[in-house]
Amino acid sequence: MRSEISAYNVNDPNSGTPNLDGMHEDDLAEFAEEVMDADIPKSIRLQLASYASHKALAMRHRSRGYVGIARREEAICDRIYNNLPIKWQW
């Protein structure tokens, strides 16, 4: 992962959730994989991994000019974020 997020430890409950909206799409994909092995509730792992994956897709679509598809992916991200417990929001 890039240096700005390398300090995040998915297994440290005190490290907080990193700002997924500030990550590069490659880092989001890596985060989605790593968070699945984290020692946090399964429902949270699934939500965070899903958010990261959809955010990466949105970024990819937007960069290729597929704004409508990107907006749909971003709407999914908004729903996931709004359903996360406050403790896990950034």
C-alpha cells in the first residue's frame, strides 16, 4: 500500500478505519483483500471490502469516461457507508 495508508493495521481496532475515499484505486483493491482477513466482525469486513471494491470500480469507470456507471457505483458506496456503524465510518 502507499505510504499514506501503510500505517493502517486491519487487525488493530484502535487504528480506526482509513479514509477509503482518499485512497488510490490500487490501494482500495489491496485494502479489500486485506480487510477480509482482519480480526473484526465479519459483517464489517464484508461492508468495508465491498465499499473499497465499488469505490475502485467507480474510479476506474470515471477515468474512462463512463460517468453514469461511476455514479451508480458511488451510490452503492453511499449506501454501504450510511449503513456502517459510526465506529467504522471515517
